[in-house]
Amino acid sequence: MAVHDVLDAADVPEGGGVLVEVEGREICIYRIGGEFYALHNYCPHQGAPMCAGLVSGTNLPSDVYEYDYSRQGEIVRCPWHGWEFDIKTGKSLFSDRTRVKKYELEIKDGRIGIVLGK
């Protein structure tokens, strides 16, 4: 297991993401509610750059003619085809079998490190 120091925590804006590269991998680090999450910058559908996707919420299941919009800032939408993924887990919102690779992070002294080889 190796921890790769990539950037200051202050460099990641609340509700946004920052693209970094570690050992040839592009990884997007997001900040949601003061917590940090990291996803591979590659959509499993056709390889779109996930970090270029819109960060938003999504509609939850609801009654007919009702729209329950929720999870604002927790969902990233693929910029090419609109597939939605949970930033916190990497799981898609439409299938338990489809996900974006998630990376573990270590925060120490205000610096973010990405854990590889775990």
C-alpha cells in the first residue's frame, strides 16, 4: 500500500472537484460537506472523463406527477451520455453492477494523499 501526496485540502472547492494524476491514473478528488472522495476519471460506459461531468443531485423514486429532487452535490453525471454515479461510493444509480472506481484517501496535516495498492 502506497500513499501518494497530491495536493492541499484547501485546493479542492466545496461542491467541486480537482483532477490529479498518480502513476498514470487520472483521479478526481471531490469535496462534499467538508469530506473528500476520489473517483477514477473514467466512465465505465465508454471512457468519458468523469471529472468534466456535472455535479448535481438526482430525482428519487416518488409518486406519479411528483418529483423528489435530492442528494444535491453528491452525484456526478457522465458528460457524454448522462449516466449518474454516487461520488461517495462510485456506484451507479441505475445498476448494482456498474460503478466508477473509488480510491481511498488519507488526509494528514492539511494534505490529501491517494492510497494505491490496497
